[in-house]
Amino acid sequence: MTKHIGILTAGGDSPGLNAAIRGVGKAAQGYYGMQMIGFRDGFRGLVENRTARMDGDVLSGILTRGGTILGTGRDKPHRMTFGGKKQDMTDTIVENYRANHLDALICLGGGGTQKNALQLMQKGLNIITLPKTIDNDVAMTDSTFGFDTALGIATDAIDRLHSTAHSHHRIIVVEIMGHRAGWLALGSGIAGGADVILLPEIPYDLETVAKAIRKRLRSGKNFSIVAVAEGALPKEQALLTRAAEERKLKAEDKKARKQAKQELAILGAANANHTVWLSQRLEELTGLESRVTILGHLQRGGTPSAADRLLATRLGTACADLVAEGHYGVMVAARGEEAVPVPLEEVAGRKKLVPPDHPWVESAKRVGTSFGD
């Protein structure tokens, strides 16, 4: 019998989403004779049963387009806001899954999407996920689609900032996305020749960073590029934040949990202006003018790179293969040149962070890059 599959994109937009939708759809429909419908704006579209036609005409020409033709959203099925109230909508999702006679639901997203997909799987739905995020922090996969494109954009930005830093004898502090994972800052910092790279995984000492810049000054290099991940913190703040997070995890009652959340909120507000604070302090400690550049959502937009199109297509077609085999409850992971199904239980709730002794870190140190540690 003909299989029917649904597909949605959730979380932040990312280059390669359309390539993945195309890969799943063309393989499922053209190769296996399945039927596919899309759900608009992530899990909310599934709750509201807002579907989109996904035939060959729709899939044609989307390979090179950034963003997602389906739209996206950050709603969590078990805590979705309707009428100003948080509601558990998983039962509604199950009803709509069955009403559309679906044999499987394909969810494209990052870490949050993996957790949401696992919950739906536990409700009895046939789920397969694909890993996308520019942060490259989804566990159990070599890479996520979106990362390579963002890496190229951030590297190009650092390349361009060199001329301004050199001409004006300045420090340029460039903030790079990644949440709590430093992959994007690390990769673009190395590729762009940043003099200092600051990562969430390696809390830094401010004086050590300033010392590295002053050393460059003494050697006749009167400018520096500092690539800082948005989640990077000095050692003192990192210790306070981690302690509050541990208290939240270990809290045995609502009062203790609420207090820990409040502590984290206060720390989060203090950390929000970290990049500006860092720039000001480096100016004071080195005597060089310092300027901040925050790349922000520029890193998530535009045409996906060839590598991301290839990765998304490989994972998308492998996903169709798994549906044909009836292999569900997995994420399609990239492992070398293979696409490997990994149980969602092994992915959800885990993050792939930069190990402090990662080969990229070691290589950067060999060429004189400071990590402030």
C-alpha cells in the first residue's frame, strides 16, 4: 500500500532545510511512490492541521533557497501557548497525525526538535528526524546541515574585518552565534585567522587575553581580531552560572527550583552584554581602540553552501529509505560518508560541545591563537 508521510521544520531557520525537504520528498515520491504533505510553521502547524502541498512542482527549484518553504516555529508540543495559556497539545497532534493517515512524521530541527520528536514517538507515532542547526551541536552526528554555510559567512566576515582592524590599529571583537557550543566561533576563528578565540567550553581569563594582545603589540602588530562565541564567559561568571544550573537540576522542590531559575535569569541578564563589556575592558587593558561587530542572524541566512546542499540531500534521501524499510524512532546522522540511523533516545537532551583538547583547538594553539585559558 502507498505510504503517507508528513514533514515539518522546527526551531530556528537554517540553510539547507529546503534541500533536505527536497531530498526527502523527491526520494519518497519519485523513487518509492509515497505521498507527502507538509505542515506549516513547525509543530503549531501540525496542531492546527495547516497543511501544504508537497508535489514535484513545489519541490522543484528549492535546492538553492535559504530558509524553509514550510515556515518554522519554536513551539513545544507539550507547552504550546493558546489564548495566553500553556497547554499540552500532544494529543491533538496524535489526532491530526491519524486524521491525515500518516505512516510517518519527519521532523527537521536541532536539539529542541529532537526532544519534542522523542515525546511524540513515546505517544506512539512513527518519527524520523534530521539534524539541522548552524551551531553544529546536535549529538551523535558528525555535522548538521546549516553549519557549513554559517561557517563560510562568519569566516568571510572575519576576513573583511581584518582590513579595518589593520588600518585603524584597533581591536575588533566579533561575536559569533552558537549558544552554548563554540563550533562556529572556533571554525571561523581558525579559518579567518583570529588572534583570540573565546569559547563557552573554555572559560577565559581576561588578563590572559589582554596579555596576548599586548604581546602582539610589542612585536609590531598593532591590531587584533577577537572571535567570541555568544556563550563565552570569563572564568568567574562561568563558575557562577554552572553552579546555579547545578542547583536547578538538583532542586528537590518548587521553591528551590524557582530560586535557581531567578539566579540564572539575573546571571543571564548580566551576561547579555558580555561582548560589549569585553571590548571595553580590552581597550582599557591594552590602550588600543576596540570595536564590536555582532554578526547575528546574518549567519543563518542566504543560499546554502554546496556542502550543506550535499549533506541535506544525503540525509533526506536516507530518510526516505528508512520510511520504506519501516525503520522509525531514529535521527538520520552523518557518519563519514554514510547516513546512519541513531535511536532518538540517544540524541534527545544531549549536546555536542567542543572538547577543550579537540584537534581544532590544538591546531589553533600551534599557530599562536590565544583561548584566554
